[in-house]
Amino acid sequence: MHTQVAINHTKTEIIQLLLQLGLTSGGSFAIWRKPKSNTVEIVLNETAEAIKVDLNLENLEPGFIVHPFADQADKKAYFIKANKYFAFELDKQLASDELPEWAKVQLSNQETLSPEEIRELLINQTLISKVKTSKLSEDKTHFIQLVQEGIKAIQHNTLEKVVPARTKTISIPADFNLSCTLLSLMDSYPNAFINFFHLPHVGTWIGASPETLIETKGDIFTTMSLAGTQKATGDNPLKSVAWTQKEIEEQALVSRYIVSCFKKIRLREYEEHGPKTVLAGNLLHLRSDFKINMQETGFPELGSIMLGLLHPTSAVCGMPRREAHDFLQEFEGFDRSFFSGFIGPVNIQGSTSIYVNLRTATLHDNEATLYAGAGVTEDSDPEKEWEETELKCDIIGKFIQKPSV
């Protein structure tokens, strides 16, 4: 009787195998690693047709949720149901016989694909993605005018803050290695939510988000306010940082909005910690953390309630929310798609973790479109806001463009 020898795989090989499983299944899948975690997880649903669900998180089956920036007419989100699930620790070697049974069965009928073949498969599957950017969204002059319009609206007291966005399209190099890119993001951004998700006929995205929208684990609910941006410089950027009044006020606006949501639902018992300076890639931000015991406060469905109240946050849209949203719809000039929407695992291993989809790119037709926004207040300098979006685009862009190791 022939027995198969167990082969120890490197972490690059395991991620390549997971990508092969996803891309050859014909269905939807997501791969991610949470902030400050060493665990890589995948969910896979082999059906090609996109599933949409209501935003009742507590009642959803395990899976991965994907919601665009703009509200959908049907008020639903895309959902990758965890028909198949697998997790592994990055710091441990994994033998081929430790893969789950479903993975072994699927891979037994296939040759192991090389990084080049995975790239080819990826490109072929993203040719049909719907990317609705426009020449306007790439144009610096348009973005500068957008910021100027925002400042004008703030001076006229129509808005307190607005967050215009733009895109930047780069080519995917011939030696692009998706598994190496994902691992490089994980190594470089330990405090970010590293993610890759593929919805056939809808979109393929890669990102490293620094911002948790909502998280529930057991009885505990958490959220954060993250705003204010500057480049990390020097040997100890966290110690040497100095924040301007503009940046402090920008972050305080986001915190006040979260507190106003608590008041709206008459929730009075919450913990607030911060603001403190945090490092996200090569950028520094100001962050405050909020924590609530859902059992003690009598809000078992706080995750879904706060998701509805918080999205889109003032950190990605502006204040007041409706007026800022209307301003962006009128002047921004492109469809943000999933950028500044929300994504994340739902009811997996006893927790739900939803992140704002920032520092992200969509992959399509041999190209990657990067997305970035900048918080505009009365004191904003349009040129500096453009530079901020360049830095944000670079967080993902440099990993897509650098040759694989």
C-alpha cells in the first residue's frame, strides 16, 4: 500500500496553497490576519454567485462580510459564507497531512501551482471585475479643487469636516507574487488587519487596514476613533511626535461622534481610553478606544446597532454625516466601491471583527487601483492633503510594485 509522505511547508507555500484553493474553486474566498495576531485564516464558499445578507451580525452564519462605502438600495452586504474554514499559525511549520480534509481532497486533483501560475490565474479572474474609477479620481488638479470646495463648505458652516478621496492606478509587475506580498504586509504591519478577498464578478481586493469599526467577543464590544495623520520620522517616532491643533480637533470630532451614537441609544456606561499616538505602517495617527460590556448594559445586539450608527464614520466621510456624504456624492466624481466601506470575519471562533476598508487596492486587468482619502478641516492645506494621500497609497502600492523576494 502506497503511503504519502508528509511534507513540511513554509508559510509562503501554505499561503500559495490557500490562494490556489480559492482561485481554483470558482467561488468567493477571503484570507486575513487580525492585528497583533499570528494566525492566518481563510473562508471559502465554492459558489460563483455572490451572496448578499442583512446586517444582523448576531444572526449570521460564520463568514466574511464585505460592504461598500455607499449604502446599497437593498441595505444588504456581500457575504462569503464559511463553507470551508482553515487557520494556521505563522510561526509554526505545517505538514501537508495537517491541512484540513477538504483542502487535501481539492489539492489531490491538482498540480501545485507556481507563483507565476497563481498570478496568471488571478489576472484571468480579475479581467471581469467591475472597477468604476474615472480620470477625475486620478487627477491632482481635481483633488486640489475638491479640497478647496470642502474648505469653502466648512467656512460657510455647511460642514465641520469632510474626507475627499482619490485613486492611483499602478501596473502589476510581471514578477508579482501574491503570497509574498501578503506575507510582506503581515511582517511590515503587525498592527493592521491584513486581508485579501475575491468575489467573482464583483471584485478582488488587498489591504492593510489600521481601523477597527466594531468588534464583539463574548460580552465585550469595542470600537475606536482614529484620525489625524503624519509621517513617522526619526528613531522613536512615537516619542518625538507633535500634533497640531487641526489634527487634535479632527480626532476629537470622531470621538464625539461615537459618544453621540451611545447617547442616541441611551447607552451611558462605557470606557474611553485615549487619545494616544499609534503607528500604522509609516504613518502616525491619534486613536481613542471605547469598550462596553453588552451583558451588563443590556445591549446584546450592540454590534449590529453600532454598525448601523457608525458607518460611514466621520473619519472616512465627514461631519455632519449626511451633509458630508451629499457633498462627496456631488463633488468627488467616482465610485469608491469597497474603499472606506467595511469588511471582516463574522461569528468566527466566537468573535466578530469588522474593519473600515482603508489602505486598500483593487486588482484588475494587470493593474492595481489604490484608494486614499484625507480629512479636510478649515485649516487644511490642499497641497499637504494631496501629499497625505500619496503616503497612504504607498502603504499598499510599494508592496505590489516591489519585485518578489
